[in-house]
Amino acid sequence: MKRRLVLVMAALACSVISSHAQDTSMSFFVTSTNPGKGGDLGGLAGADAHCSALATASGSTGKTWRAYLSTDTENAKDRIGTGPWYNAKGEKIADDVTSLHSDRNNLTKQTALNEKGEVIPGRGDSPNRHDILTGSKPDGTAAPETCGNWTMGGAEGAAIVGNSDRTGLDDSDAAKSWNSSHSTRGGCSQEALRSTGGDGLIYCFAAN
């Protein structure tokens, strides 16, 4: 009887430990591709679907994916859940929304990986793809430039982008910002986005 009680207690202890074990599977990535229409992502719904499709193709299941994008009516920081978030290699990006939007995050060229675990080419690489669409201010709230709420892919409009490698033309805070570095130029087409060092890529976060 005593042995049985000990086994039951041990099983319960293992269960408690297991339930508190941190899931370090991928819950953050930079998209490896743009859907094909530049800043026209099909709105937030289309961007979320793109995140989900790439995550599924990489073998990630059971998560609700949200694009880190702001619009006239929605802030990027309010879309992505509460964290913590991990990249494809199990490296922690941030504990929560507050740390993500502070100097305590772990977003660098080496950690801001795509869904395949690959580094995004940055400043000094050819081609440079570090401009990541966000339409956001540094605190994760909406900026005016969102390529028409992610429905414009032509010669009109602009979008705020961040630098995934935290590197820009100088040593300013904007140049080192992962989510709010500068505006695109020449419209929202794929060609325009590439002209400033991007490829229409977005950040994806698991919201659950």
C-alpha cells in the first residue's frame, strides 16, 4: 500500500513538473516569402493566413498565428498574445509584450529567423531583405503608413518597416529598431519594397 502511494505521488509530481515545463517550440518567425503582391497582403486576415500557411509547411501545428501588423483600427502589439515567444531554434525572443518592445528583447540578425530557421539577409548582404513590414510605431501602436491597411500593392502608399538585423545607415535608435525604422519609398509594390532593402516580409507570432 505504501509503495503504491509513493508511486502515485511520484506520478503526480511528474505531472505537475510536466505541466509547468516551458514549450520552446517555434512561436515567432520572420516570413521567408511575401505572398506576391508587395504591401497588398490581403489585409490582416490575409497576412495571418500567410503566417499560418508557412508555419504549417515548416511542421508547426496547434498554434494560432498572427502577423505583427498595425492598421487604422488595430495595433500590432495587441494581436500577438502574451508570450513568451521562441524562434525556430528554441531561442527565446521575448517574455511578454512589454519586454518585446523594450531593450530586453532578444531580436538580432542571428535570432530573427524565418520559419525554416534561416537568417534573414541584412545590411551588407546581397540582397538585403531586412526591411520587415509593420506599419507600427516603436511601442507597437499604429503608424499612419500601412499600405492602405495592407491592401495596396502598386505605385501608391507607403509602410513603416523595422530592421530585423537592428542595423541601418547610422547608430540612431530608428536605425536599430526591429519594428519602426523608416518608411518605404516609391509605393507599396514588391519592387518598391525591395528598393529600400526589403522583400515584403512580415513578423509572425503565435498568439496562444
